[in-house]
Amino acid sequence: MHPSRFASFGAARHALRASLLALAAALAVACPTSLAFARPPTPPLEVKLEPLDPLVPGHAARFRVVAVPRFPADEITIEVIPGPSVKWLSGVRRLRSPARKDVPLERQFTVRVPDHTREPLYVRFEARGPNGVLWKRGAGLGLGPLPVGRAGPDGRGGQVIEFDAAPAGAR
């Protein structure tokens, strides 16, 4: 009986598979970031939303927003978006202003912190630069009373803090 010319093909297949797996492992080590984990670049726009007063439910609180373009921006737009229970007291909600690189743009506004519910306060920043390039960032925080939690066992000998869920149909 003569061995077929394909008799050793099974061994070659395993050798080829092993070399392809080794090549894939080497590429994974050499290129640890893949497109699946790629993130967009961080905009060259520094933003800050800071409270100037204590955030006491039912009381007024002043805030300062600061935007600093780190590129030659033409203009900056700042828009404050309060939650439904956050009452607007003073300041400008939307502002469009000329901008210069590394020169901060600051504004202040005042809102009333909600009494009973926790609501968002969000600020949207947009900076438009040369050739129509638009960079966007945002900053936000929650206003209102913090939810009351209960301490309980976590099942592994430790402690966990539990919070009640929002009622069905709530925002």
C-alpha cells in the first residue's frame, strides 16, 4: 500500500493552525487596543460646574460655570438645562460668546434646590473652532435631598446600603 500524497495534510493543518494562533497572540500583545475599545478624543475644552452655596433643599444656590478652550476657538455656547423641579431664579440660561484660546469664560446663575425630589442640573458646552470644528462637553450634578438608605447584611458577612426603588412610571 502506497501512502497518498495527502497523507501528511492533517499534520500540516495542525501546524498551520498553531502558527496562526501564535501570530494572533503576538498581534494581541503588540497591539493591546482594538477598535472595539476605541473612544473618541477628549475635547480640548475644560469645563467646570461648581456650587458657590451649600445645596440645601428648598433654598437658593448660586453656581458658577467656567469654560476654557485649549484650542483657537471662535465662539463658545453655554446652555444650562435644569430638571423639572429646579426653579430658575437668576442668570442667563443660554449664552453665546466669542472665545480665545486659554482664556476662561465664566458665568453665574442661581436656582432653587428642589424640596422633595432629586433632579438633575446639566450644563452643555460647545466650542466652535476653525474650519467649523465643533467640540462638545457637559457637566452636571443632582440637586435635592439625598435618598435615605438602610444598612443591611450583604450575605457575605459585610454590610450593604439599600435604597428604595423609584415608583413604577416615575422618571
